[in-house]
Amino acid sequence: MKIGILGGTFDPIHFGHIRPALEVQQQLVLDEVWLMPNHIPPHKNGTHVSTDDRLAMAQAVCEAFPPLKLCAIEALRESPSYTVTTLQELKLQYPQHEFYFLMGMDSFLGLQSWYQWQDLFELCHLVVCQRPGSNMSLEHPMHAILKSHEASSTLTSVSTAPKTGHIFRVSITEQPFSSTQVRADLNKGLTVNDALPACIQQYIKQHQLYATTTYNP
């Protein structure tokens, strides 16, 4: 199976995560995209709600959108979640799968700061999600990496690509949502219907997350 992986704190998960994941799944004809909440993200100071709540919200999204599945491998780890370590474990657990790790262009441009980032090409393909019309500077140090690994995102090339080492650039619809803004809106009691699916709004209300005691979607 061809499996996409989308990691993040998902604090909370919103359409800025969900829609790009579904677009990548359709464009690259992936069998599934696994949502992988972090437990201890190495590049952030922490989360605003518990790991259990973030797992539950991700599971609710998976139930609402069947191509998405929950992967709890990082959430269950009691140490910082480095992508290369996670993919090494996934390759051992699922040697039959072909993994496609999803990231935004901003993350790709900073990839050289990631722990053992060069090993990723031995473990998975990278999927770089970019807004239509956005381009990387020819002078950027990651440009040479992109050109040396880039594959076409057509069905033919996905079907014939080796199991690791390619970079697929996928143009996605821009989503005007961020977890920071969603939390701020929830804290103010503002409507977040455009940013959150109904199942997440209901979970947040039921568990009174993000200071939403007066929140009425």
C-alpha cells in the first residue's frame, strides 16, 4: 500500500490539515493518509491540550473522512519525536508499505535543520505541498536537493517510482487556517465553522477545551 503520513501537534486539527491531506491522497493516488499526532514535538514547547484529547480529535476526523487513518506511534512515545526515528520504526512494522511523508514548502526549506534529515530519503518519499504559483529560489541550498530527487506527481510516475527517495511537489488549495488563530477564536467564543469540522467542534465543546465554556457553534 502507498501510505501518506501527515504529522503535527494538531492542537486542534482543522481543515488546514485535513483538506491538503485529502488533496495529496487524490493527486498521488495514495491508499491512505495517516494522521500522526506528536507527543513531545522537538521544535515546539508543548501543546495546549492533552495528548489523549489530540488523539481523540484526530480519530474523530478519521471517522468522518475515510481516506484518513490514525497513527499513534509518536503519541505513545515518551521521548521527542524525530521524523527519521518514526519512519525507521514504521518501516520495520510495515515493510510492505511505501511511505510518503507530507510537509509544507516552509518545512522543506528548513529540512537541513532536522535530525538526520538525509536518512529520510532511504525511508520514504517526501511530498512537498505548495500553494499554486509559489516557487523556491534557485539560490536556496535546498533547490539542488529538490532537483536531484524530484519526481513528477503524475499517476504514471507514482506507480513506477522506487519505494523511497523521491520528492513529489503537489500544488494544493491554500487554506487560511492556523491552530493558533483557531485557539484564539475559540477562546473569544467566535464561530469557527469554516475552520473545524462539526465532529471537532462538538468534541471541543463537550470537553471544554481551549477555554470554550461559553462556546456555542
